Amino acid sequence: MVKNGIMEIESKQITVWFDDDHPGSLAGVTGILSRHAVNILAMTASGNRENGRAHFVVDRIALACNILQNHGYHVICEDVLCLQVKNVAGALHRSLQLLAEHDINIDYIYAFAQEATEGGTAVIKCDEAARAKSVLMAHFKELWHGDE
């Protein structure tokens, strides 16, 4: 997120595994979070009929992890980067290229933008989150403002 010209990108996500991926598995998790007033800021899910997993960025990470574990879910909390990028062609590429140039591997990424907004957000899980944050922060002005 960009606030007052400063990029805030360090975050955490929860990953939930489903041993039995069936209709309603994901709704079960989102229902628990909803009942405990945990707001889902970003998410992605994948799976097949045998198993699945979902990644969530939420506003109350400790509470979310605790309540889902108490409901019997296999949950881990892990560091991610929530990178705000300009909503223009090539903006995400510049950030990913910068990480590649610094030999930082991306495990996975999920991203979104709305057409009418100035920026989009990419949730990045990488092997060296702290170093990736340092690299991206050092190039913030170039990444956010481009050739302006």
C-alpha cells in the first residue's frame, strides 16, 4: 500500500489446507472468518476433489490463525509482500524483473487491479521476503512513478 509516498509492503498471509476438497470447503473457512469479524483483504484458492489450499491476507492474522486451528484446519502463517504497483502495462513486470536481477525466487503470486484505480496489488510469496522488501523499497520511486 502506498501512504504519503511511502510503500508499505510487508505483510503476512494464512494458508489453509483441505484434506477433502468438496463443494463448501472454502465457504466453511470464509464463514468462520466472517463470524469472527475477520476481513479478507486478498485470497486465492486451488485444488481438486482430493485436496486443496487457500491463501488469505486478512486484517487480523493472529485471530484468523487461532480460530481456524481451533476448528481443526491445518493452517500456517507466513510472510508475504503486498506490493502496490501502478495500474499500467509493464508495472508489475518491472517489479518482478528487479527481484529476478537480485536472484530472488518467487514461489507464487496473485494480483488484482480495478480498471478505474491508479494502482493494483500483487501478493508475492518468495524465498527471501526481507531481502525482497529491501530491494523493492530501494527502487520505490522508480517503480511507482516510472518515467514521470
